[in-house]
Amino acid sequence: MDEIDVPRFFLCPISLELMKDPVTLPTGITYDRESIEKWLFSGKNNTCPLTKQALAADCDLTPNHTLRRLIQSWCTMNASNGIERIPTPKPPISKIQIDKLLNDAKSPQLKTKCLQKLRSIASESAANKRCMEAAGAVEFLASIMSSTGEEASSGEALSILYTLQVSEAVLKTLIGKNGEFIKSLIRVMQPGNDEPRAYAVLLLKSMLELAEPMQLISLETELFIKLVQVLHDQISQQTSNAVLKLLIQLCPWGRNRVKAVNAGAVTVLIGLLLDSSEREACEMMLMALDILCGCAEGRGELLEHGAGLAIVSKKILRVSSVATNMAVRILLSISKFSASPAVVQEMSQLGVVAKLCLMLQVDCGNKAKEKAREILKLHARAWKSSPCIPKSSLSLPIHLERIVT
């Protein structure tokens, strides 16, 4: 098609590709339906891309049948050049059709079939998703998940909710239901079927990013237990990353650090760090550990773990500058608040001190270097004669004797 001269007005102004389903905005500009829906709904834009005029939230996308027929005729005329005729698009779903499906789904005999149909409709286009949301599908699906005895339908309802990519306004409504919907998601996160567990985590992440501080503070311990279980089970990289981001977001609030530690988060994070070399994952694990080490319980769990100090030290200068900074922050927390004589000796035996000395001689960022220097200053007298410090470090510009002074 690159060698064929395509009429300019057959091309979508957004994708610059041949339009399959041209629709016209109230501004008079025509776009391909898929491209403009992605612009308006997924991108959360409310203007016409070309004219920059503001558009109403429920603005009409009027099918441009004349232009579509012209494009189809042009395709037919150029069939010998390998151009396939675009099929006539299916009309978008209507609110009346969604209302009927939701009403039929209230019947136990029709529920499964209706839910499957709703899932199919939601996956077809962004316009269908918004139509379903406007028709009250989100509230209906949430009610299925909240009802006891609906376990068979909960997974299907959850998958539809995830597919819908629910708007921020509706997500905030779900959060505000006295925590009932979050409790429903916690129930779904029971070990067993991994797909609903993944959907629950991803939906939780979208919801809690919009939550108010008081809502984050009041989260139940059970939520952290289920999140840590999902992280431990490594359902998928996407799901694990979502759990890590949730822990990083939630743990600074209230007593969430302690809830996560009691759920076994520190032990699981150390175990994953032992096997992980992927940069982004390591950075998030260390960031989560750094937050958890902000409480005595977190530091205690890290020190209780036989590989805790060793794996944190190992990630210094091996992953990225972000990972190095996070690892040194963790060691600084330990050195300031939990450095018993046994811990100080262990840090020396594990080579932590040697690694910190090395940091002072290489380019690892000023912030990380200052933290390393601070740790060495805190316990310099205990470490200055340590055999783990390379003799060559004594001839370097900065060594432990100078750090003390």
C-alpha cells in the first residue's frame, strides 16, 4: 500500500492509516473510530485533536457512511494492487441493549450466558466500555462480587470489570462503599485460580491510587496477607510488579508497614531478591524493603533472615544507581537503629564494610556515597581493624581513619 497513492481524506488524522470506520465529531472533523475512541477514552482527552476545541464528555461520534462507502469503493477498484476491501463495521452497542443484558443477567438461568456476552462486548471497543459503564454495568458486577453464594460468577464479573478499564470517577465510587468492594477483592485473592487473583490485584492498584489518606490508613491486615501471598506465588511479572507498587504506595501510611511485615513481606522480598537480576523488579523490591525497614519490626525481620544483609549488600553497584541508593538506605537504617555488636560484626564478616569502602572510590552518585560515608562513621572504631577491609584501601584518598576525623 506504500506505493499506492491513497487519497488524503481517506486517512485518519491520528493514525495516518486508511479509515475502516470513519466517524465525525461535532467539530466536523472525521477520524477512524478506533483512533478517536482511544484518544477520548483511554487517553482521557476532551478536545478534538485537530481543532483543539473542547468536547462534551458524552459527545456523539456520528458514523460517516458516505466516506466509508467511498473508501470501500476505492478499495474494490484497487483490488488488483493488493488492497483488501474494508468490511462494513458493526454498529456500536446501545444503552438499551446493555440494559436488557443486565436485566436478563439477574436470572440465575441466564446469568452465565449474559456475563459472557458482556465480556465480549467490553472487549470490542472503548465506546462499548463507556456505554456499559454509563448503563450501570459496574455497579451490577460489583454487586455480584459482594454477594455471598456468587463464587461461580465472581470470577467472570471481575474479569469484565478489569476489561472495562473503569473510569476514575467510578473507581472512587467503588472505594467509597465502606470497604465492601475491597473485601470482595480480598476474597477473590484466595490461592487457587490465578487469573481472578491477578485481575483483583490490578483492579486494586487502579483503585487505591485514587484513595484518600484515611482510606489507606484503614486497610485491613488481610489485604496485606493476600498481597504477599500473590507476590510469593509469582503469578506473572505484571501482577508481581503491581503488588510491589501497591506495597510501596500503601506501607508509608499508618501502621501499614507493620501489617505488611507481619504478613511476611520482608521474608518474601528477600527470597525474590536472591533469584532476581531484572533491574526494575530489583529496584522496586529494594524500595519496598527500604520502606519496611522504617519500622523496628521490618528491621528485625531483615536481620532474622540469614540472607537479609548479604543480599542487600550484594545489590550495591550491581543493578543500577537507584538500586544502590535503596540498598544503602536500608543499611543506614540498620546501622542507625538496630546495630547491636553482633549486627556490626556480621556486617564486617559479610563484606558489607568492604562494599561501602568501595563505594567511596567509584562514581555511584553523591547521595549514595554520603550515606555510605555516614554508615562507616557510625561504626568506624569497630571496623577500622577489620580484616575484610582491603589493605589497598589504606592508600586511597579516603579511608576509615580519615572518616573518623
